[in-house]
Amino acid sequence: MFPFTYTKAADTRAAVAAGQRGGRFIAGGTTLVDLMRETVERPDTVVDISGLPLGEITTTRSGGVRIGALVRMSDAAADRRVRNTFPVISQALELSASAQLRNMATIGGNIMQRTRCTYFRDVSAACNKRAPGSGCAALEGFNRSHAILGGSSQCVATHPSDVAVAFAALEASVHLLGPDGERGVPFTEFLLRPGNTPEREHALRPGELITAVEIPAHPRPLRSGYLKVRDRQSYEFALTSAAVALHLGGGVVRAAKVAAGGVGTVPWKLTAVEQRLLGERPSDRLWTAAAAVAADDAEPLAHNEFKVELLKRTVERQLRVVGGTR
Ligand code: SF4
């Protein structure tokens, strides 16, 4: 370890001020402490925000759900409003990490967690995300778990969160508090693709604090669910995943919200799949045809060509499950 200063924020204003001075926010600590132990992250100051009043789940006036940034993953997954309205969120959370980690980690921390690329966590390896300009060991190295969508010549690391995939599918927004006040950012714009600046991973400005994630109301009844495909059935990150939400009415698909995980540098909204579903009658043939376009933009690497077919099958299976024709 290395020396650093620890402070505890008394309120949100103090947290923002400390963040502006370069402090790193910490709550559950399940990601940052690991990275500090491995010296991947070396903050001078750690600002403990765990005492801030950001731990509430509320129903919005329009019928959406607002989850405070400091709500624990396990509490969000078990919340009756979340379970009843958006089971895809509960399922994504329950398929993440371990029970112990879910009891500690927060919603805000979950979406801010950093990639599991092994080269990123090996300080002796070239990594543009950790050390800009140093190169990317994964491009020429072992890249089985890396992205087939949204990568660049600088970085091809996947975003590891499961619940972020559900948030992307449901078109959630991230609420922020910063030196200039409050603002909201669409979830699909909050996490950034690597481009030429893979070290920039999110839309937060200096000092900004995530206060909540809000999921808007969707037409009801909304069926939804999350499927995660991985090398082992617990405590493992996704090779592919699919978050699916469907509103069926009058015998056709009236609304379709679909996103994929484990395949993109950010949670990947599958707009083409959604478009293919709208207005069509649910059937096995429809699920297959819609899922067939899921990987149209894929650019597989040397060791992850298998993800192209796996993504299509993951999406198809989850459409079948949620759509009710399995
Ligand atoms: Fe670093 Fe990204 Fe390359 Fe991994 S894929 S080594 S995180 S630059």
C-alpha cells in the first residue's frame, strides 16, 4: 500500500468540494480498495461518502423508480418496487458478484466499477486506460473476454457491470450533483466508449457526485428479465448477457427495450433488435430474426469470435423467455 489521506464527507456539499480538490469517492469500497492494494489506483485523498443521505428507493410521480446512489446492491435487488416493476434489475443484481459483495457494494459504485481486463490490473503490462499512451497489451495478447462492440485501437475492455446493462435497456438516467448544481445524464451517454481517450470512462465533471439512478415509467404490463452467460455459474463476469423488457398489447410487441453486456466497451443498447421487434406478433420466428441482427456491428478479436454467435443466442433465448413462447 501507499500513504493517502482519508476524510469522511459530512454532507453532499462537502463531498462535492472534496471531489473538486481531487478526492476519490468511496462508499462500499469493493472496487477501489482492491485497485489501491494492487496500486492500479493511487489517490492522494479518499473521501468516504457512505454517510450521505443517498440510500433511498422511491417511486416517481410518473411511475418510475429512483434508486439512491448509496443503496446497496442486495437492498435494491430485494426491494418490492424494483422487483415488481423491473424484475430485470433485480435479476441482474442477483447474478452479480457474491452475496457478501452485494451486501457492501452500492448502485453508484457498481456503475462506476472499472474493467476486469487483466492487463489493466497488472501494473507491469501496457495499458492505455491505466497509463495513457503506453499501449494496449490486450490487442496483441489474450483477448477472449474483451469487447466485440465499441472498441478502438486504444482499448477493447468490456464494462463489467450487470445492472448497468438493465439500466441501459430501460433508458435510465443518472442524477448528478456538482459545483454547478444538479443535472441528469441519459444512462447511455454516461459511460463513454474508449475512442482515443480510454482513461475517460464516464461523463462526470470534476467534483460531481452520483446521487441516484432513475428508471422512467414504461408501458404496462412490462415483462422483463436478465440472462447472463459465463464460464461458471457464480461469482463470474459475463461472456455475454441480455437485458430484455417487452410490452405486448393487441397481440403484438408494442415496446421493446434490449441491451447486451459482456460484449461492449459500454453496456450495449441493441437498437436494431428493438426496431425489428416493434409491431410484430410474438413468435419463435420473430425472436430468431430479431436476435440475428444483435451482432451486426461486431468486430471480434483473435480470441473472442465465439461471442458473435453467443450474443445472438443469448438475446434470442431471453426474448423467448420474456416474450412467453419458450
Ligand atoms: Fe488497458 Fe483497455 Fe488494453 Fe485492457 S483493453 S490493456 S484496459 S487499454
